[in-house]
Amino acid sequence: MAFREIVTKDFGWKFFSVLLALVVWLIVHTISEDFSGNVNPLHRNSTRTFEHVPVDIVFAAADVREIKIEPEEVQVTVTGRAETINFLDEKEIRVTVDLRGIEEAQNLRKRVMASAPLGVTIIGIIPREVDVVVPAKELPLK
């Protein structure tokens, strides 16, 4: 059998085998880096806490009452790749409390929701709930 025939016979299968071997090697190499600790520090996950993130109130557009929440700021802890977390600005984290459909309330507690940019995961919000004081709606004058 000639060398040329050895190389060209079933070339598709040979090429696929080499490609598969390369993929397996890359996977094993990546996993071994994770366990050996020789990973680029920028690719590690990092955690960061923002202490005074303001809570935005979401309510119906027609509702113009003075709604108060306590506390007005929360602490948010996030995680993600170090290069993302290091450059993350507090303003990129949005913390809200949804008060749509609330007519009036005393001693109402509502859960705080938070969102962050892609690649950032919120792992904690303190406190998880805020106290809400909704004054009674004023009746329209006739």
C-alpha cells in the first residue's frame, strides 16, 4: 500500500478522529487547570458586595401617592468572572419592589427583586423584604 493511499483512504474518518482527540484534550486540559490552580486569575469567579444600593419603587403610572419604604437601600452581593465583577458599577445593579395593585397598606412587607448585567449573578440581598407604607388614596373632589 502506498503512503498516499494510506493517508487518503477514509480521510473523513481520520480527520474526525483527530478533531475529536483535540476536543477531548482541550476538555481534559481545562479541567486539570481548574484543579491545579494554574488558571489565569482573571478567569476565576469573584464575589463583591455593594453596601448602599437604592431600591426603586415600581407602581402604576396613575398612582401619584407618596409611597415610603424602609429601608430605602439594601446590600447586594454578586458573583461572576473577576474581570466582570472588578469593573461592575453599583448603578448597573437594579433593585426594585413592585407595588402595582396596592391600594393602601399598613405593616405591609414586600420582597425585593434585583437584576444585574449578563455574566453577573446575584447571590444575596439584605434585607430580602422592605416595609411599605402606602397612604390612603384621596378621593377625587366632585
